[in-house]
Amino acid sequence: MRDPLLAVKGLRLSFKTERGDLLLFHGLDLEIGKGEVLGVVGESGSGKTTLAYSIVRVLPSNARIEGGSITLAGRELTGLTERQMREVRGRDMTMVFQDPSTALNPAFRVKDQMLKVIKANAGIEGNEARVLAMGMLKSAELPDPASVMQSFPYELSGGMQQRVMIAMALTSNPKLVIADEPTSAVDATIQVQILKLIERLRRERGFSVLLITHSIAVAREVSDRIAVMYAGDVVEEGDAKKVVDSPKHPYTQGLVKSIPAPRGRKEGKTQLSTVPGEVPDLTDPPSGCRFHPRCPYVMDVCRKSMPGYRRAGDSMALCYLYEGNGS
């Protein structure tokens, strides 16, 4: 990709644990283009949210970035001080968390929280800040923004809280919005509304989106490209619809098969498939390909060494099945 907005190159991230060192990322690469939506999917424990926290540098104290590069609009982030990172988080990239009820402070009105964020990130206050806050709440399709401003978070529904979070995230007109499971705390109807809202605002404002979701079906509908993560590796990456409609990596194939498919209205049932086994314990990871203990196509070479990325149709896959198509 030429001149990506976000580029993660060779990222190595480890954790100190009571059971020993855990190396989650051991050379992760990822790029997001300007104005693009990249969907990151995978099981719980695959490293999706940790990737987001690595980018915004809000990792726990036992985490350490051991190597690699993270650049945003050409600026290297890994060497910035915490003060410099706070400026980047507010001005250039923002994050929408999965549970707005914990991200919003229940002790303060929406008005107080929005005006504080606007002052910190956009550097404006007073009436100008209030006008901006009202305008963003209106853009987030909240009815009666004036009433919402005066409300405490617990007085709002989950969907309204998430819209407030989206409005707050966009007050500084960021280049990148990281949305971590932004619809997991709301019902199915509101999920669709929230995703359509993010897509509309992206088109209008031109920011890029890193969308983290456990649902590969959701990622297909709203993303330009999909990166499938497994045990800290991006195992497949490509055009969103092609990755889902014609998955290449065995793990991606398992995720796609697990999407509920109606068998018929009379039965009133769905036919479900699962990926056997569990995500490995990375304090003692399997040798070779981390997916090989669960892979239906495992070969001897898979147990011995990690494959490189190979061209697999229109996608790139971290898999020996495509030997001879190395990038």
C-alpha cells in the first residue's frame, strides 16, 4: 500500500506473567489506507483489542513493546513520550470503546464530559465548545441534543450512550478512529444503526476506521478490507467480501463456517459449525504455525516452522498450503 495512514511493521509485544513471558506479537504487520475501513476479526484471545491498545499506547504495566514500528501519517509513535501520545490520541486518533457505560463517567453530565474532551483535544472552550458539542451530538443522530447535554450517562439508553461516545471521539476531527466492538453492548437493531452511523460519518469526514469485531459477517458488510487474527498473528488479509466469500486460511474457513445459516423455516433451527480446540497458551506456544494443533490440513512442516505470507487467490495467507506463492 502506498502512503498508508497507519502502518504497523514488525511489531513485537510481550507480557510479564506469573507463568513466564508471553510473546503475543512476534513481528505483526498491518496497514490502513486513508479513508479506509479495516475490519480486524478473530476469537477472544486472538489479540484484536491488544493490537488497538498497542497503537494508542494504553497497555498495562506488564506489557512491553520489544520492537517494530507504528507510524501514523508518517510519524513514528513508539518513541513518543506519554505527553506527546496524549496529544496524538486526542488530535490525530481516537477510540470508541465497546461498553460506553464504563467509558462514560456516571457522576458527570454529558455536557461536562464533552466540554472537557473538546478543551483537551481541540483547544476550544466556552460557547464555541458548546456549539461544537451540540453539532456533534446532532451529527450522531441523537434527538434533542440540548437534553442529552444535560443528562447523566445512566439516564440514556445504551445506544444513546454509544452515540455520545462517537460524537466525543469526532470532536477533534481525527484521522483515525479505532472502534473496539462498538456494537457489542447494544441489541441487534441498534447495532445496525450504530454501524450505519459510523459509515456515514466516515464518508462525510474522510477519517479511517480500525473496526475490531468478533463477527466476520459484520466485518464483511462494513469494511473495505479484513485482517483475520489468530493467537497474535494476522493469518489472512484481503478484500473484505473476497475474504469471507472465498476464505483461504483454514482458520478463516472455520470462522466463515461458524456463521449461522438457516436450514429452513420449518425446522426453525440453524446449522452451526465450530473451530475445534482452543486458542493456545502463549506462555508455551506450539512450535511452527500457531494454528497447526487445530488445523484440518496440518502437515509436518507446519509443526516445525512458521510459514511466511503467501498469495492465495486475491488474499494473503500465513499458510503452507500456498507454498510457492510467497510474497
